[in-house]
Amino acid sequence: MLVAAPVLSLRLGLPDDSTGSPSSTQRKAYDLLSSGFGPGFNGPLLVVVEASSSSDAKAAVAQATDKVGHLADVAAVTPAMFDASGQYALFEVIPASGPSSKATEDLVAAIRSSSAGLRSSTGATLAVTGQTAVDIDISATMGGAMVPYLLVVVGLALILLMIVFRSIVVPVKAALGFVLSVAATFGVVVAVFQWGWLAFLFGVQQTAPIISLLPIMLIGVVFGLAMDYEVFLVTRMREEHELGEEPIEAVVTGFGHGARVVSAAAIIMISVFSGFILSNESFIKPIGFALAMAVFLDAFVVRMTIVPAVMAIAGKRAWWLPGWLGRLLPSFDIDGKHVRPAPDLAPGHVPGHVPGRAVPVPVTVTADIDQP
């Protein structure tokens, strides 16, 4: 939970030239404009005023520019330009802060809030656009979709795992472990790319808000990998328990068989994702880092450490399912227990038979052959 604490300061945004490589022409141009005219010159806001008639437009625009000009973090307001009908006007607002700063985000919200007062006094409406405002709106939309998306993913996981394992503890543990992995990953990403902690180790030259697409993509990719590791490990534990082993012994046996494969798969994915950290692109580096960190935390901390510990502590309760719920849920035979013989068969019936294991059934073929 301590690792996940920085997630409370998560800010989403879209990359701009300020996060580019210092040697790129885009970054050089951004720095020159910032030093000469202020950082807000790189992200001007376009304000459109729509009046009820052309006769009221000038008064409405004059009131709008005066009100916006007195807002906090406004460096300059340009003279308004009217269209041919004289009913619509457009003027630019130059923020005092950069396009990706929290102050500019607050300024956009303040300008939009002033539209209600303008409408009540003049009947005109006001709207804000421009690349900076569009980026802010996209980030807000993606951030607002993150929690519902996470709830849908976790909810479906609970239902599917409950059907597969016929258990309450297993799906709840898997879902909580996934949420813990995602929260810890976001916490590390915020600490490195937004706060700048240990940024030199990963080649981060400029801190910035986290790219708004990353949370949605991270949740989807890591969910698939996490549930894959979960099913692989716990299925073998359940199989051993169904064959008659005690709960703790089943956990030890199942973990012993599945841990190596899960470790190998996780190491491969971490290696692949880590390669993107070497990219010079500012929006590729955090994506590779987040995916690699998420796989590491989920595979080696959650699935390989917390999962077997919880299963061992829960014991037989790990496989408990209320009778009424069991009758409602469909049954899937993922480990083939319905086609295996009972585990108490005497071992002497078939040479080499192991108690509790499947027994090959001999088949006798007869044929009628006509004698000459």
C-alpha cells in the first residue's frame, strides 16, 4: 500500500513538445518561445463568443474579454475578431503557465464557468477550444472512464473465476490482487515520471502528467496476464486437492508445478516491455515502464507470494461455495475430474497405477472370422 500511495497525486495529460528530447527541434522551439514570450505562449486558448444578435455582440465580447482578462494565470488577451455576420467573435487567451500545468487546467475550467454569468447579463454564450483545451478534455474523459472500466473488468473476473473454481475466496483474492498490482504500478509511475524520483535511472529528462491513454491500456493488458497466471497456478492446486491431497499439500504441489512456468512467462514479458524504456519518445517510455513494472509486481509479488500464502491460510475454506450459489452457477470441468476414476481405487488393479490418478481402461476388440 505504501508503494501505491503516490497514485493519489495522479494527473493525466497528453504529451507536448516540453517533454521531448532536448536535442529535438520541437523541444528547442518550445524552449525559445517559453523564454521569449512565456510558457503559456505554447498553448494559447481560443475563446468563442456567440451573441444573440450582431448589435449585442460587441458589448458581450467586451464584457467577456474584461472578465477573462482578470482571471488568475492569464498573461494576455488578444483583441477579438468578428465573423462576417458580426454575431460571433473569437479571441485568444495566453496563459501564464505551460499547456500541461495544473494552473492552465484550472484556467480553462474558470473560463467555462464564467459563461453562465455572461449569458445571464448579455444573453451570449462562451466556449473554449484550442489544442490545449482539447487535450485537457480528452484527459478528463479518459480519467473519468478509468474507474467504471476497472469495475467492469474486476466484476467480470469475479463471476468467471467463481464459475471456474466453484469458490468465493479464489475470485475475491484474484480480483483484490489485481487491483493491488495496478495501484502499486500507478504509484511507481507517478513517483518516477510525474515527481521525478530516480528519473535519471530511466532517462526521464522532463517530468509531466501521465499520458491519459496509459491507465486504460495498462488495466486491460495486465488484467489478461494476471488472470492467466492466476488460473495456471490455482488450477493445479485445485486439481491436487480434488485428487485427495490436504489443502496445504495441494498448494505446495500445485505451486511447485506452476511457479516455474509463470516465472518464465513473466520474465519474458518484463524483458519485452522493458525494451520500450530505452525509447527516446516521451510517451513510449512510461508505457513500457508501467507494463514491465505491473507484470513484475503481479507475477512475483501477488501471484507467487500472496496467492499461495492466502490459499494455505484459508485451507478448505478456499474451496467453499454456498450451495444455493453453486446451483445457480454453471459448471465447467476444467481439470477433467468427471472423467477420472475415484481416487480410492486399489492400486493393484493396473500395473504401475498411482493412487488417485487416472487409470487407462483396457479395450478388447473382437471380430467374427469365417473359417473356410
